[in-house]
Amino acid sequence: MAPILIFLQSWRELDFNLGGPEDIEYFPWSAPAAVLLLLLLFFLLYKGRRNYNALPSLAAVEGEGKPDVTVVIPARNEQSNIGPCAAGLRDARVIVVDDDSSDATAFKARGAGAEVVPAPVLPRGVAGKANAMAAGAKLAETGYILFADADTRYQPGFLSSAVRYAAESKSVMTVILLKRRHVTLIEKILVPYIQALYFSGINVRKVQDPRSSHFISDGQCTLFLRTAHEFFGGYMSVKTSPLDDVAIAGKVKRHHMALRIVRAEKLGSARVYRGFASLWRRLRKNGARLLRMDKAWGAQVILTSLLLTSIAPVAVWLWRQEQWGFLAAWLLVPLLLFRPWYGSIFRAVLFFPAVYIFQCVATAAVLASILGVKTAWKGRQV
């Protein structure tokens, strides 16, 4: 409430009596301009968090016996991750598809109790991850298949909870959003900020509606009804797409099948980016392609990002015109809106550097993607 009260008091103190040209010349236009920008920012950021909170949360379920699911983990040089990931999913059959790893990935996976199969020879133009997941899916005989990235971690009962939710909601494809793990400082700065941007353009009601073409996806943890996955060709049907998770979600929507997004922060976690280099490569690989996949979503994300870059220049403008109340509100309102993403008001301060670091990285990455500049991804050019 404090920023709003400061804001209203400052607005009341403005003199709106524009009697002549000299009044217009000296009128503090920074104040109403800041009002309009702040209202738009408030709408987009508040909408993003509201969208996230509107997603159902996966409830913990234990003691239901062995879940009717097979786990498929595509892995390429994941020796430091594959063991903990596979061990957390040992309630079910775990198949690790070794995508031509040059390290001890296969050894670590077997040590965690997983079956290890080699990925088929990669044809020209086919994405390695899709190729590996398709190979693993062919071995599944259960009602559901969980596709999980090697850098994910799970709590007991996760699989039973996910399968129960999918069965009760009659979901064909269930995208499971895990808690984000932040290790390095750059991850702590940027990952919550990117999450806030991502959800600013989403319409949750349309995403959950099979009749709507609007969708989102997250390829780190996805549960599929096996018969439906086989019906439209599974991951082999999107084998040439560098955004396999987005492409397959689009196919589910085009077939008017049920796609559900569910949160599972208490039952699992994922490390999205492994430092700055990983963030840069992922944005170069996916940035422009992702924005083109859903133009309405992309437009809102770009708008939110550009509006946030006005934080510093507008703050300087208000400071030079001595609009102290507006300045306080201008800085505090976004800080409060980012607090849920960062976890506390103190960590939310990190959104200020995140705005400009992300803008520089994203702009360069998207330009490289548009120009067709190749980037190395797990030892392959994409």
C-alpha cells in the first residue's frame, strides 16, 4: 500500500491549471508519463503472476503402488546429473537413452538402477533430443510415458501424483513445471526474471482449453498418455524441430486433445541454465524461433521486456524533475511485483540488473538466430 499512497499524494500535489503556453512548457510531463507506463507495467507483471498462480498444483500422493508409467531420460554427457535424476524416479521403469555420450553417463545411469539403451544413429537434420526420446518411447508398454531431462530432481511420490492428476483430468499431455534451482549468481539474477517475462504473455484459460490453439510448453518434464503419443507419431513427428517440446504441444492442440499445465514445486526441481554460457547458447538456439511460434505471446513478452528497460531512464527523469513521490512509486511497485518470483523483497532487488543484462543478451541472441548463425549445443551445431 505504501507505494500507492505515496503515488496518490504526489499526484494530488500536481498543479493541473494550464492557463497558457508558459504553463504547458513548465508542466512536469514526467509525472503523467510515468503514471501511464507504471499502469501498463503493473498490468503485465500482475497478469503474469496471476497466470502462474492460476495453474493447478500437483498434490503429493504416496502409497498407491507402482505407477503405470515408464520414464524416458535422453542424456548426452550428463554424468554429473543422471544418477540423482534416475534415482528419484525409481518407482517406475527408467530408460536412459544415451545420446552418444563421451563421458560416464551410461555407467552412472546403470548405477542408479536405470536401463541404458544407445540412441539410434542421428540422421542429418534430426534433433538429437527428439531422436533419443522417440527411441525410448518405443520401449514403453505402460499407460503413460514421462519424458524427463537429466538435470531434474524428484521427491518420493512424484510419479504417482503426476499419473493420478493426468488420469483424473483426462490429460493427453501434461506439462509439469518444477521448482527452479539457482546455483550461480547470474542464474539467481536472471532465471526468476525470465519466468516473470514468460508468464506475462500467457492466457491460462486458453492454454487449458482443447478448442483453443494457444499453448505453452516446457520440455524438462512432460507426461504423455502413451496411446495418444503413438497416435500422432510422438517425438519422431517433430524430429527436425529445435523446439521439440513446443512443436509437439502444438500438435496436441491441433488435434484438439487435452493439454494441461501443472505446477509441482514441492515435488521436483530443475536447473534451467548452467551459468551465463548456457543461458546465452539456449537463447541463441531458441530465442527468435520461440517468439515466432506464438506471435501474441511473443508480442506481450517483448512489450513487457521493453517497458522494463524504461525503469532507469524514467527514474532519472523523475529525479531531475524532483518528483520524489512518483520516483518512489516507480521503483517500489515493480520491486513488489517481482518479489514472488525472487522469493523475498531483498532478492527482488536483483531484477534491476536483470532487466539490462537480459535485454543485451536476448537482443544479441535473437539477432544471431534471425541471421541464421549456428550455435554449439551439447557438441552439435544447431
